[in-house]
Amino acid sequence: MKKEKLLGNITSQIVGIQYYDDGVKGGEKIFFEREPDNDHDKNAIRVENLDFKKVGFLPKKSSSWMAPLIDQGKVMIDGIVKDSYYDNDYSIPIDIKITLKSKGEDIFKKSKNISTAEEAFHEAVLYSYESIIDKCDSSVIGNFTELLSRAVDRNVLPKTKLLLELFDAKIRLKSQLRIQETLEDLKKIRVGAGKHHFNLTFFPLFTRSPNEGDFISLDQAIKKKYVEIGEVSEEGDISKVKLKNDSDQFIFLPQGEMITGAKQDRVIIISTIVVPKTTEILNVSCVEQGRWEFESQDFKVSDYSHPKLRKTIIESSEDRQQNVWNEVNACLTDFDGESESSSLPKGMKAVNKKMKGEEKKIKLPKTACGVIVMSGEELLGMDFFDSPKTFSSYKQKLLQSYLLEGLKRKGEKSDQGYAQGLLKEMVESKADIKTNELSQSVVGIQTKRLKADLLLHENRVCHLTAFETSGTR
């Protein structure tokens, strides 16, 4: 007898929960039982919690095709409540794991004789499932799946509906495998000898396989008039800006870069690549609390925000904007920054002017792709880019932002072995793969001591930024 085979996970819901006293919690395992004698639906599948108490049913849209396959012994299903589940009066989001049993192998076998239109359609979907997915990127597959779904009616066979539901699962699995392969490149990063300056130690980062660095910076793009970047509308949106890329270049915007002008100064909250000939809405936070009127139509590039602010951005999900404002005010207070509108880039202008040139005293090798900055055993931040060329585009402003931290410290020279240990901890940790609004892969990494975000593009790590988790020391 052949082994059972995991086909993938699909999303669904528990419905009818308002009729039952028992419930479930986020992340909790759930069980499914068929109710063929149900007076309302012969395909009913009830859902039970860990105590085997009924909490509801699968929606008819799901049970209509799952039930026949379960009854025929072709598949079995397991479930888990989504971690992001919040109390709802009518439904609960869940993930369903679908496993193929030996009796279901015919679902994936091509028929020698096709006698019905339904069987013919199944053959077409099966071909798409097995062949087309591997030839297209995720955006094409998403649109293709939508077109197929529109063609589905009540006469489609249960096994065909299974394949259609599994399209997304197969795409996600393919994407995750590709990302895991890309993350293996992190193991090629090595830490160089540290340079101590201004109470901080700067460790250069190298890789055995750097890329060519085929991105240009936002600053370069603006100077060459490749882009327009401004408010999303006349009214504006504090958390969003619009960038129009008219060029044939890929434009890279790193997390932490600040832009000034328009109705309010902002900071990029997640590293992003804007592809050629597109207009994108970018996620930002405000770093100027006291102004909401046009200073100019377009933004211009300013300094890199200081490490504590970038750390605040990565650690915050809820109340991010308020947390950012709190850190902006703290920074302006600590460094006596003056700004009538509580603007971080404007308020820190005088301080940055005093510090200008100090970054040139930190002699990092030209082959460096990034840097780890420490004060004693405390990690202030880690930035790794895809190439020495990309790093050099941001090195001056990045090092300036770190040097601000040195003004308030008396740190001893940091140990290279300790820096290597932090990098190893991050590389060997489990990654949380997600996708940003521009359909680029953003990988979140959380360890006991670190929290990091990585931007992936075309199967390579474009930017890694990491900070020490609050409360770990």
C-alpha cells in the first residue's frame, strides 16, 4: 500500500458558531466529522474542538466537494484555527490540511477515454495544475486561477474542485521552497574585523557570492528625473505615498530612509523595490507631527533615520505611528534638535552637520556588502545588501545614522566572535515568510535576541535589516 501524500493547505471557515456554546482558540487544532444524515445538507461536515465538542460546520461551498471525496476514501482533512483569529459572532477563519489517500490517486491520473464534458474539463484543469504552474510566476497564476474559477459551475466534479482549490496551495509551496533556497545564501555571509570609532564597533559583512547591484537609489532616480514621488491625493494619507517610475530601472528604497516635503515628512517602513514603468503606493510612517500642508508637490530624499527609530518600526505592528512619533520626540529631545513642526530630518539637521565627515573615518573594505554595529555586547543594528555597489550607495548616510548613537555611549570595543554568534543565530532560525503590498517576498525572522526583515527579489536577498529585541538585556 502506497503512503499517504500531503497535497497542501487551503483556507476556509467554521460557520454557524452562534448556535453552539463551545468554541475554539487561535492556533488550536480542530477535528472534522461527516454528518451524512444531516436534515439540511447531506454533505455536511461538522467541526469539533479539542474536547470533541461541536463548534460549527464547514460552509457548503467547501463541504459540497470535500464530502464526496471523503466518503469515497480518497482524501482526509485536518484543521487548525488561524493564529490571527479574533472573536466573531458568525464565523472563524481556519486552515485545512488535505491529504491524498491511496484510493484518491486516480484524481491525478489522465483518463484514456473521456465520455463527459465534466471529465474533459477535469483533464484540462489537471494539465494546468501539473504543467502550467511551473511555467508562470505567481501573478500570472493568480489571474489564471481566477479565470478558471469563473468557469466553474455546480456540475464540476468534486475532484476538479479539489484541484482548483489546491492551485493557490501549490503556488505558495513553490514560492516558499524557492525562498528557503534563497535564504541559504545567508550562510555565505561572513563577519570581518571590526573598526572602533565614536564608542561603537563596525564589523563589515562580506559574502562569497555578491550580486551585480542592478538597482538605483531613490536619490539617483529623482536627480535623473526618472520618478515622481508625492502624496497619494490632494487630501493625502499619513501612511502612504505614491511613486511613479517612468524609467527602465529598478528603484530600491531601504527601510529607514526618510523623505521630506509634500504635506509631511515620512520614513520608509519596509524595504521595497519598484519595478520599471509602474506606479506604486508605498507604506510609510510620519516623522513630522506638527505639519499637514503642502511644502512642495514632490518629496526629496533626506537622511537615514537613526537605529532606534528603525527598530521601533520593525517591532511595531499596532500603534506603529504613535510609537514612531514617540521615538521622534525622544530623539529630538536627547539631541536638542529644533523643529517647529517636530520634524526629525529638519530637527536633526544641525546635529548631522556637526557629525559630517566622521563616517569617512570608518574605513570599511570596498568589497563589504553591509555592516554590524555594536556597543560592547549590545547590537545597535545589522544591515546587509545584495552587493558592494548597493551598500556603497547608502553607506555614508547609514554610518552617519549609527554614529548618532555613539554620542550618548561609552561602549567598549566589541568582540568579533560575539558578532558572528548573532549572525549565526539569525541564519539558523525559522523564517516567517510573508508578502508585501507590491507582491515582493518579505521574510521576517524572530530569535531570542533578534528581530529582522529581509527583502527578496529574483531569488536573492536584497536587504537584510536586524535589531536586538527589546527587553533582552
